[in-house]
Amino acid sequence: MAENLVVKEPLTADMIDAGEALTRQLDSLGLPITAAFWLFDPERSDEWCLMLASPDVATKGSQHVYLQIYLALEQLGDKATAIPLFGVRLLDGSDKLVRQLQTAVRTGAGISRIRFRKRVADGHYIEDALIYRVT
């Protein structure tokens, strides 16, 4: 009998620090971030993605938001190397995953580091996540 073995890349301390720094930098640029978290979803890939939710995705468009993220990453310098731009995914503030996480975790507007591993949020199984913000 064959077994599927998922080998997941680790979420490193550099990635965690860089994700927090990026969230803070986006705050300082005035981009509203309603949710920021690293997500490991074995159904999509075997890599971590930095998920950022903003109402500006719906009102100003994802291209505008990605430009703000690019500018923030440039301002972070070497620290930003732990976050490849293609590893950042944008969500609308009303995205289903954000709403599901809101039922399980509320951080307020600050920055947290909440590990959410092998848990269910509003009926959705989360393999692994590190949550900075869910408002």
C-alpha cells in the first residue's frame, strides 16, 4: 500500500520576521491591511504563502495593491529577501478564508504571532498558518 507523504518547507524565523516587517511597512504607507498571515495549504502547493487582505483590492484594484507591496519590499531592503513577491497572495477584505479565520481569531489592528495549526475555522480545515492580523 502506497502512502502520500507531504514534505513541507519550514516557516523560517526570517520569513516570520519579514512578514511582520512588511505588514508594519504597509501600515506606514497607509495601505489598509485587514488580514496578514502565512498559510501553508498542501492542496495548492508545498510552500508557504504570505496572504494579505485589503479592502483596496476591491476599490483600487490588485495592481495598485501589488505596487504598494513592491514599494514596501524595496524599503525593507535585505530583510525582504525572505518574501519573494510571487509568494504574496492578495485577498479582498471580504474573502471567504478571511471571514472563516475571523470566526476563530481576532487580533485587532496590531501585530500578533498566533500559530494556527491543524485547526478548523468556520468549517474550513487549516493545515498550518501564522497569523499577524485578522480584524
